[in-house]
Amino acid sequence: MQPQNPERDSASILTRGGRLSLRGRNAHWPKEPDQEVLAPLISRVAAGDAIAFNALYDRTVDRVFAVAWCIARDRSDAEDILCDTYERAWCRAHDYARGRGDVMAWLLTLCRSRAIDVVRRRRLRSRVHSSFAHREGDGAVGEATLSSHDFESGHSTCQLLSAMPRLRQQVLALAFCHDLSHQEIATELSLPIGTVKSHLRRAIAVLRSTLGLPGNGAPR
Amino acid sequence: MTKRPTDSHDLRDTLDGWLADALSRALRSEQLDQDAREALKERVLARIRDLEPFALRRPVRLASAGQPWFASEKPSVGLPARDTPTGTLRDLLYANKFKVCGNENEWVELLRSIAAGNQLALRSLYERTYRIVFTLILSITNSFETAEELTLTVFQDVWRRASTYGIASGSVLGWIMDQARSAAINRFRAGDRRHEVATLHPVFDSESLWERLAKRIVVADGGEALLPTRRDHSEPGWEEIAPGIACKLLASDEENDRVSMLVALAPGIGYPPHSHAGLEELHLLIGELWIDDRKLCPGDYHRAAAGTSDRRVWSETGCTCVLMTSPSDVLL
């Protein structure tokens, strides 16, 4: 892990003031969630417009796939999740069009909850078909930290994360990448549940404020 | 760690789409290349076409709304005159390489196994019909949760009462549809039904619904629940039998001269005028449908006795329905 002095590192990010760019290193990522473009598309999709659906897909597919992959950690599962997500988007577009919020966030939320369903089902199945010890061997829970290997180097979110105390990283990793509940994390790390919650809360608050993410008015 | 906790909702709430996005950008992940992107898009589009065969061709606005074609002297939309099929429905259905997929006997056989307590048979029947059942209930109750709940009830009833099915109850699909319909109507009928979901595909997780169903059955009967298995049933595809008319043949019963199928009409398309060789039953799932002077809305049921005929069957919005009829219907 490069940043030797986490305090200073996170401070330097924060003093840059305002919001950090969410832009990744990959050029094909849309610069920012372009709500102005996506919002009209979604209402056309709701009316059954195939061209709009194509355009929506092209603009959003990379980020949807990234979220699916990060949660499922498996190419073919991620592809299934992606298909489910867009199928749902097609079916529910008219629901969305009436609501409010950000289109990109809505899609990603669809994707995330589908991905979690898939991961849970996979876990459920492996619980029945193989022993507990077996799953530990898969690295399912045991070595759950975000190691530097997992990160795209030089990314702003990544710097933020590595500036966090190791324990907090671990809590976040268990929650996000392994979909453990608060209680499960507490058991896993032998911590009181209150500690887990406050770590998670703080980690999220830092990410939200520094990355300029919308606050609790998060899309459903 | 041995038990699935119930408090997992807190995670879904705190780690929403935005955070998932931010974290996933920071994490090293696989990426899609252009080919993979296009291939996946094709998969998505194919799935959507399977839900609604005409969905991706649906015009954004109807060219001329309001006027049914039969109001004018000459139909402005509908089947071009020279393509108008004649003969019987059978000619149309089984014309050019239309595969005879679902045989009614298979369905009856499934019910027999279910009556004998075979969960796999129930699973197979569920695979074949859950979408239709759910969509019908949804269009009547107008509530997603109620529809899920009632879908479970319907299949649980099928499980319990499979032995009561007799040939006199009509086709298996019709028998199930009747149960779904009365379950939904018994619960309530919503005033304004037109705003709800407009696709054949229920946006719910059929796997987790199956898990719930299997658990309920186990609670009621004892024994062991079957875990979700990969779907073994391959769904028959849509076939466009005439311009703007697609059919998905679910079960054919030559002995009793009966066929159960899904029929989809593209917006503005009319079904050819026909006379009924046997009882015709229709459950409208999506869209609106005119049959002569009656306008059907999603969830409506239409029944026509043998010997009668329908002159004007037409959909302005495009529609999808479950149709159980005789393949010997004569197209006029």
C-alpha cells in the first residue's frame, strides 16, 4: 500500500475543496451522470421507443457492468445481471418516468439489488451443497479486505479508501463486496455491532461528502 | 453466520446505486469490449422481444388515434387485403414449419404428477405459466404485492387440488387461468386499471417466488423443499402468423380440437373476422382489445360460444391475450 501517511493523504484530498471529479481513468466512461440526456431517453423508453432504449443502453452499459462485476465477481453472472437489469429497466421505465431522481442511479440501484439477489442465491446454494469450511476456502469471507491489488491505481475513490483505517476498509469490504449484514460483520470481526455501524456510517459519510454524491435523498 | 439474518435491508439502503458506482470504479474490474457490449445488447433485445413480440416496433405515437379502422369505409390500418388469410385457424397456425410444441397431454400429465406429490412437476408447470398468471392477476388487482401473494396462492391451490382436474374443466391452462382470475377478483377489483404495468413480463424474481412456494408447500405437507434448479423448460417462441399478429402456441389438443396460445397484436392491427367452431375463451393481459362493440381492458374475460362469430377484432394500443379456442375456427 503506497500511502504511508493516511492522515496527510486524506487531508490533501479534502483540501482540494469542492467535489472531486468522479471521472475514472477509462475514457469510455461517461464524464458525469448526464441526467439531461438520460431523462428524456427514459420517458421515450417508457413509451416503447427502441431507439431510445438503444441509446440508453450504449450510454450506461459500462457502469452497470462494472457494478455487476464488482458485486458478483464472475463474468457470466455479471452478464446475466446486466441483462436482467436492462430487462427490468424496459419493463419499469414507465414507473420511473413518473418518479424523480437520477436515471443513472436508478439503473445502478436496479443492477445492485439484482446482483445481490444473485450473490445471495449463490451463497444459499453453496451452503447446502458444500460444507461451511469449503466456502471459507473460496475466500468467500475469510480474507475480506480491500487490498491494493483490488484497486485501479490513482483513482480518487481508491485514495480515499486507502486513507481510511484498515478496520474501516474491512467493514466496508464485507458490506459492499460480500454483502454481509451489520450483524454478520460484527460476528466475523468479533466487534460490537455498534462499532460496525459507526464505522460504516463514517466511511459512507466520507465517501459521500468527498465525492460529492447525493446525500440521503438517495434514489430508491 | 449460520443463519441468514433478516436485517439485511439496512445494507441495501445505505449502499445505494451511487456508492456502488463509486466503489466499483475504484475496484479493478473486468471490462466490456465493443463486441461483448453488442452481444449483450442482442441478448437484452431478444429477451424483450420474447416478452412483447412487437415491443421494439411500437410506434412512439399512434399514427391516427381514436378511429377504429372499421369506422371508415376502407380499413386504413389492419391486414392488407391480399394478405388476409382464409381457411381455418389451423391452416394459419400450422402453416410453414410452425412447430407443434406444447401438447395438451403433457400438461395433463404434469397435473397428474402434481397430484401424486411431485414437486418437480409443479416446478415445470410454474415455469410454463407463472408469467401469465402473474400478469393477469396484476392487471386485475393493480398491486404488485397482491399479485405476488395471489400467484403463490394460485399455485398452492394447483398443488392441493390437482387431482380435481378433469377433462371437463377445459384445457389445463384455462383451468389455471380461471383460478387466477377468481382469486384476483375475490380479493378486489381496482377502479382504474390502466396505469399499471404494460408488459407480459412480471418484474419480479421468479426464483425467489418459487422458493417461497416450495417453503409453503413444505410447511403444509412436510417433507423437503426442492431448491431452485435451472429451468428445464424451453419456452416456445413467438411466430408471426400474419403481419402484426404473433402467436405463442402453448398447448394443442387435437383430440378435443382445442388450442391454448398467447396472441399478440401490434398496435392498430385487426385479427381476421372468424366464426367459432368451438367455445372460445380469452383473457386479456395487456393493452386494449375491441371485439365487435365490446372494449376489453387488461384482466377482462371474453367468452364466445360455438357457432357465433366475431366480425371486428381490433386493437388500437396493441395487446397480448391468452386465447383458448378451436383450431377449426373458420376465417371469414
